[in-house]
Amino acid sequence: MHQFLIIALLILFSGKGGEPYAVQACVSEQEIHLFELVNVYRRENNLPAIPLSPSLCFVAGAHVWDLNTNQPDRGRCNMHSWSGSGLWTACCYTEDHKRARCIWSKPRELTDYEGFGYEIAYYSSWPAKEHQNMARAAMDGWMGSPGHNSMILNKYAWKRVKWNAMGVGIYGNYAVVWFGEEKDPVRKVKRCP
């Protein structure tokens, strides 16, 4: 119920005139491809697949929409930042990780998901319409980045963590994946037509 209320409000208040992120209430083919790429990579490394989470997909969709439309990742804020132009709390995430909690709590803030969410993000400078396979580009980028790779494969700081939920979002020049330790109470993921 909470998620549907947010969707209705976002259709009314969609920020700077762009497409409201509420469209991300469904998951696109490109996002399903990203979800599958993450799980194939995990299986290749003898790790279990992570279930797709409708709640974390909603958060991921909201975030890629915000990144593309409102660009909160400019200046000293990085791609984990959220603008003040939506129905969420603004957060400037900096390299020192001092405001990490404002990011981790986004799933609770936007959905009924009870746990924290942890995000990896990718940006491509190519014009969005020229991206034929943003999912593959993002996955290649994350596999080549030690910090992102360790989160996907539960290494180092993430070694004792068991991911029980994953959300994916791709919009314009951004792709994100959200991981969560809690199982999602919402079970069914809607695919975009």
C-alpha cells in the first residue's frame, strides 16, 4: 500500500518535468538482464543466486531517475547521493562515508522493506539512447572495480553478509544495484510491457 501511494504522488509531483520514476514500479528487460548477469557471476564464483526484490527494484528505479533528472551527484556528492527534489530525504554522500546511514535507510524510507540497502552505482558518459547494453557495461565496470566486485561476491568487508534481496535500476546514463540482507515481504516483480 505504501509503495502504491508513493507511485500516485510521484505521478503528480515528478520533479523537473522528466518522466516520473514511478514507471520503475516494473522491471525492464535491460534490468532483468542486469539481475541475471549479477547472479551468473555469483554462480561462477560458487555463490548462491540472490532473489529479485520488488521493493529494492523500486528504490533502484527511484534512484536512477533522481540521478538522471536531478543530478545530485555533482560537486562533492557522489552517485550514492539523493537530491532534495523528490518524496525522499535529500542526502549528499561523500567519499568519507560519514553520511552512509542516509543511503542505507532508503529502502525503509520508500517501501515496506525492513532492512538496510547497500548500493553499487555506474555512470556512462555515452548518450543514453546509444546504449544497447547498459547492463553489460555496468557489470563489466563493477567486476573491474575491487570495491564493487567485493560487494557482489561477498568478499572482504562483505564476507559475513548473506544477500537475500537484490534490486536493479537502469535509466538514462545510470545503472544501480541494491543489495539487502532481509528477505523482501513483497514477492512478485512486475515486468514492464
